[in-house]
Amino acid sequence: MKGKTDPARDFPGKRWLVNLLRAMHLVGVVGLGAGVLGDIPEARWLAFGLTALASGLAILALDAWSRPGYFCEYVGLAMAGKLLLLGILLAWPAQRAVLFWLVLVLSVLFAHAPASLRHAIWLKRP
């Protein structure tokens, strides 16, 4: 069921939980960006990066649980890829600025791509 949530995999308050996680994610991304681009010592911004990563993983897990075919669509692949890049960013100091911009640009491009692309199937299940 392309792009649709399975009603059996829903719960009261899920929408608010996802919105809260998205807010946490944005706080983490802004703090991470300020630290990386402002050349601030890692100890002062690492918690923001971990917040972005943890909240992103929680959103990914909720989306995958809600829609079993999530990882067969480009949206699931893109989200997992962005979180992988975010993890690499946190672990690879020499390339942090480049990786930050790459994740940011990919996020915007994919978030505003047509739903027909985001929810297109890239992996056919047997």
C-alpha cells in the first residue's frame, strides 16, 4: 500500500509523538549546524548531533512500523541514508561541514520532491 499508513499500526497520540520528534530533530540539526559551521568545540554541540540522530532514528522506526513497505519506497531509503550520513558526520571530524551541507540539501530536495517520487517503489518484494 504505497505511501499509506496501515490503520492496524496506529495509536492515539502518534501524530503528536511524531511532531514532537520532528521538533527535537530540528533543534538537533540547528544546534549541530551552528557547532559544525561555527567551528565550535565538539563538546559544546555533540549533544545536539546526538539529539538529531536519536530523534531521526525514532521517526524512522515509527514510519517503518506504521508502513511495513516503507523501506521498499524511496522515502525509506532516503531517510536511512540521511541518518547514515549524519552518523558518519558525527564520527568523521575532517568532513563535518561537507557532510552537514550534503545532508541538509538532500533533506530539502527529498522532502519537497513529488509524492509520486518519494513513495515510488525501488525494491520489489517477492
